[in-house]
Amino acid sequence: MAPFLLVLACAPLALASITVVDPSDYADLTADASDNALQVDYTTDNGGPSDLIYKITGPFYYADEDAEVSHQTLSVDANDTSVLVATDGAVVNVSYTDVVKDGYLTWLNQASFFGVNAAINVANASTAYIDHSNITVHNGAANVYSYGTGSTVYVSHTDLYSSGPVSHGLYASGNGTIYGSNLRHYSGGNRCSSFSGDNPAGYIHVTDAVAHTAGIGSAIFYTLGASYGTDVVGRAEKAPSLFSDGAQTSVFENVDFTAGLLAGTVMFSSSTRSSGASLTFSNSRLTTLGEDMAALWFGNLIASATLHATELNTTSGILVIANASQITQSFDHFVGWEENSSIQPAQVSVSVIESTLTGDIVAYNGSSIAWSLAEYSSWTGAASVGRGTAYLGVALDATSTWTLTKNVYLQNFTNADTTNSNIRSQGYSIYYNASSSSNAWLKSTNTSLPGGGRLQSY
Ligand SMILES: *[C@@H]1O[C@H](CO)[C@@H](O)[C@H](O)[C@H]1NC(C)=O
Ligand SMILES: *[C@@H]1O[C@H](CO)[C@@H](O)[C@H](O)[C@H]1NC(C)=O
Ligand SMILES: *[C@@H]1O[C@H](CO)[C@@H](O)[C@H](O)[C@H]1NC(C)=O
Ligand SMILES: *[C@@H]1O[C@H](CO)[C@@H](O)[C@H](O)[C@H]1NC(C)=O
Ligand SMILES: *[C@@H]1O[C@H](CO)[C@@H](O)[C@H](O)[C@H]1NC(C)=O
Ligand SMILES: *[C@@H]1O[C@H](CO)[C@@H](O)[C@H](O)[C@H]1NC(C)=O
Ligand SMILES: *[C@@H]1O[C@H](CO)[C@@H](O)[C@H](O)[C@H]1NC(C)=O
Ligand SMILES: *[C@@H]1O[C@H](CO)[C@@H](O)[C@H](O)[C@H]1NC(C)=O
Ligand SMILES: *[C@@H]1O[C@H](CO)[C@@H](O)[C@H](O)[C@H]1NC(C)=O
Ligand SMILES: *[C@@H]1O[C@H](CO)[C@@H](O)[C@H](O)[C@H]1NC(C)=O
Ligand SMILES: *[C@@H]1O[C@H](CO)[C@@H](O)[C@H](O)[C@H]1NC(C)=O
Ligand SMILES: *[C@@H]1O[C@H](CO)[C@@H](O)[C@H](O)[C@H]1NC(C)=O
């Protein structure tokens, strides 16, 4: 695979093309093609037992002891087995080492919730420091797994490569934590996010990384718990850059993400709609390639997002979608009320600061988007309803501007510039709901806007 090209996100004056290398540039992808075609069948076996049924073990096993491994090659070829396990308060250091894992996982839930089959499994209040190493897996396995309260992995200057399904790069659950820096990641299979948490929560901190995923369901970050990414270049060929399930926190700074399927970010609740999910992008760029892909997508969730000095580059011209919808375990399409009447609308507030954005915000079927522009932001686009009745609110501070591209119907409209001189209507009108208390300040105004459109109630 040829190296992919990107443009530096945070160099406003000197844009430069740079070639970024990830492990797919030197791995033998042809040899791994059949591995990458493997699927985990979630629907028929429902993932298998959700309590741990294996003893997590491997040829390099450290329980309640300190150990140091350097300049070695460690490997195993066995199903449901790790290469290296640190458990029960162990502290293990791995430097300048090649870790190679072959062998299949039997049950999705065992791998997901406990790290069965992970190349390196750090569990039960253990610590690992991993540096200058290569961790390669085939047949489907996490590269590095952290499990349990008090388990922490520090991994730096390391390459993570995988083929096969459910092979996340860094994977934390049971409240485990991973700090990664100076990493290069590639996964070829499906459901293989670069940096992932799982139930009940995993905490992932990544700085200075390149991440590249090829498969469906393989995001750059999958947040269940909290994800923090700083200085990360990520390309998800057949997935969003982020999946976030439930009331989770995702914070990205100085990142440049490109997404190829569904949306730039997909935030939802896989069970009952939760409230309190949050997403932040600062000094970043998010690009979506598909013609129907929004930059930010929300369903069955109450969430807030902040975009600070961030670019959204969409092929679709859609910045935000809020929908009464959901993604399923196939991770390749949205489904909602057609399949499950419990799926609820999304309620989203997005705060845009110091950003210039072009595109629409679209709410479907009972959903709402409250869109606010502040601190010298400017927006060219419209607010619209995708289906049914939905609610759209736009708020501007006096330093921000809005250029309309269609007539809009708003549940709420607030403008700190009461003369509306920060609006470029281009002949389009803003219609506001006269019954909404947020519009009381308009006192049923019916007036013209700069550029020939009108501000009036509906
Ligand atoms: C972690 O502790 C749990 C609970 O005692 C135990 O079932 C599990 O086998 C331990 N994991 C490892 C990797 O030792
Ligand atoms: C492991 O690495 C840490 C951090 O560099 C260091 O503090 C610790 O002494 C090392 N332990 C061993 C057993 O080498
Ligand atoms: C890891 O892989 C890279 C790229 O092939 C290589 O340059 C480096 O020497 C490898 N490191 C180890 C510890 O094997
Ligand atoms: C390992 O798993 C693979 C794929 O499920 C299976 O074909 C193979 O028989 C298993 N090997 C052993 C030793 O159980
Ligand atoms: C995770 O944290 C929760 C809340 O503190 C706790 O109840 C649970 O036992 C923890 N899980 C593990 C595997 O440590
Ligand atoms: C239907 O959606 C609800 C709410 O998201 C969820 O809890 C439930 O598991 C879903 N049912 C099925 C059969 O997927
Ligand atoms: C937007 O993304 C496309 C596809 O990657 C790219 O060709 C284009 O140059 C980008 N535009 C901007 C303004 O960055
Ligand atoms: C909106 O939700 C409906 C119902 O789940 C779904 O069919 C449709 O694909 C969704 N569209 C978008 C753009 O989210
Ligand atoms: C909207 O979603 C509800 C479920 O939340 C569903 O019953 C209804 O059919 C949907 N209607 C439209 C027009 O999308
Ligand atoms: C409209 O304003 C009300 C009252 O402040 C708020 O509760 C609601 O979420 C807002 N809706 C939108 C779409 O902005
Ligand atoms: C207008 O706002 C009122 C009060 O919030 C609400 O009950 C009504 O459904 C809104 N009308 C439309 C058409 O959205
Ligand atoms: C607002 O004023 C315009 C232009 O005078 C007029 O066409 C329109 O009917 C008025 N709308 C309302 C709600 O009064």
C-alpha cells in the first residue's frame, strides 16, 4: 500500500504535503489478505460467555513480580493465548523487543472484555513499560490490552501491526489505562480500532501517533470510558475516526483524521439513550470522504461537542447530523426505529469557536441540534430537517458571522448583534418559531436581513 498523503492541519500559512509512514508500508498485506477477510460472527453466537472462562496465560507469564525483557523475540502460536501476561501487581518492562502473536480467538466477549488472546495482557493492578518494540499479531488479537483498576501500560516508540478481526492496537477495559506515545499503528481487519476502550470503561491517552485502519468497524479511537488524542494523524478507510458508545469523553487536539465510512465521528448509545457524552476537537482537521458522510453524527444520545480552531472538510457538505438512529454490530449502516422502536432521537449542542466552517446541520425525526458560533467564527451553510419534525437552534455572538445558503426554520435564534449585521442572507430568510421562549427577545420582529432576506416568525 502506498503511503498516504496529508496536509498539516495546524500550519495556517505554510501548507505542506508530507508523507506519513505506517506499518502497512512494510508489512506483507497480500499474505494477510485471507486473515483480513475473516469475520467474527456476533449475531449467531452473540459474542459468547460474558464472564471470563479462560485462565489468561502465555509463555511469558509474570504474576506479582518485576521483570525486564530487552532485545528479545517473544512469540506464540496458539488460540486464546497471549504472548506475555503481567498480572497481580507485576511490573514488567519490555524494550527493543519483537512480540509476534499467531492464533485465533474463540469468543468475541472473552477477547473484548478480558483481553483473551491479546499479544500482551497487563491485568489486575499490574504495570508495563514497553518501548522501542514491534508488536505484530495475526488471526485476530489485540496488540496491547490493559485490564482492571490500577493496571497501567506505558508504550512508546513502538509499531503495532495486526491482521484478522477484533485486533485493536491499544485496548483497555475494566477501568484499565494506557498511555501511548510515538506509535505507528496499522490494522487490516474488521472491528480493529487503533485505540479502544471497552465495557465498563478503558482510559486511553495517545500522543504523537500515526494510525491507519482498513476494515469496517475499525475506527481510530473507540471510546468506552475516555479517549485523549494529541498530535495524531489517523486514516480510517472504512470507518469513522471515532465511535463513542454512551456517556463517554473524547478529547482531540492537533489531530488530522480522515474517515471513509458512516461519518467523521459516530456517537451513540448501544443501550438505553444516555446523557452526558462529550467530544472536543481543538486545532484539528476532520475530513470525510463519502458523499453521504457528515463530519459529526449523533444518534440515541444526549451529547455536547466543541470545535475550537478546527476545520471540517466534508465531501457531502454536511457538518452535523442528529438522528433517531443507531449503528449495529455490523458497523456498516445506520438503523433505528425501523428495527427497534426503543431508539430515541439525538439531542446535541455544538459550540464552535475560532473556526470557519462550510456546510449544513441536519436534524432528523425528533432530534435537535443547538449550534452556537462564538469568538470570531464564521459559518456558511443552513440548518435543515432531514425527516419528520426536528429542532434547530442557532446562536451567534457579535464577533461571528453566518452566511445563509437556504431558507431556514429555527426553533431558537439568538444573536448578540441585535442589528443582525453579522448575517449575510444572500436573499434567504430566517423563520423562527414565535412560540419558543428563546425567541422572546425578537418580540415577533419581522425585518429585513443584510443581503435581502428576512427575519420573521413562522
Ligand atoms: C484478574 O483477576 C480476576 C479476578 O480475581 C481473575 O479471574 C483473572 O483471572 C485475573 N486475570 C489475570 C490475567 O490474571
Ligand atoms: C521499568 O521501567 C521503569 C520506568 O522506566 C523504571 O522505573 C523501573 O525501574 C524499571 N523496572 C525494571 C524491573 O527494570
Ligand atoms: C521494528 O520494525 C522496524 C521496521 O521494520 C525495524 O526498523 C526495527 O528494527 C524493529 N524493531 C525491533 C525491536 O525489532
Ligand atoms: C484454532 O482456531 C481455529 C479457528 O477457529 C480452528 O480452526 C483451529 O482448529 C483452532 N486450533 C486449535 C488447536 O484448537
Ligand atoms: C471498575 O470500576 C468500578 C467502579 O469503581 C468497580 O466497581 C469495578 O470493580 C472495576 N472493575 C475492575 C475490573 O476493576
Ligand atoms: C433496542 O434499543 C434499545 C435502546 O437502544 C436497546 O437497549 C435494545 O437492546 C435494543 N434491542 C435490540 C433487539 O437490539
Ligand atoms: C478536503 O479533502 C479532500 C479529500 O481528502 C482533499 O482533496 C481536499 O484538498 C481537502 N480540502 C481542503 C480545503 O483541505
Ligand atoms: C437516519 O435514521 C434512519 C432510521 O434509523 C436511518 O434509516 C437513516 O439511514 C439515518 N440517516 C442518517 C443520515 O443518519
Ligand atoms: C421517528 O422515530 C420514531 C421512533 O422514535 C418512529 O416510530 C417513527 O416512525 C419515526 N418517524 C419518522 C417520520 O421518521
Ligand atoms: C431551544 O432553547 C431551549 C430553551 O433554552 C432549549 O431547552 C432547547 O434545547 C433549544 N433547542 C435548540 C434546538 O436549540
Ligand atoms: C414551536 O415551539 C413550541 C414551544 O417550544 C413547540 O411546542 C412547538 O412544537 C414548536 N413548533 C414547531 C413547528 O416546531
Ligand atoms: C413579514 O413581512 C413581509 C414583508 O413585508 C411579509 O411578506 C410577511 O407576510 C410578513 N410576515 C409576517 C409573519 O408578518
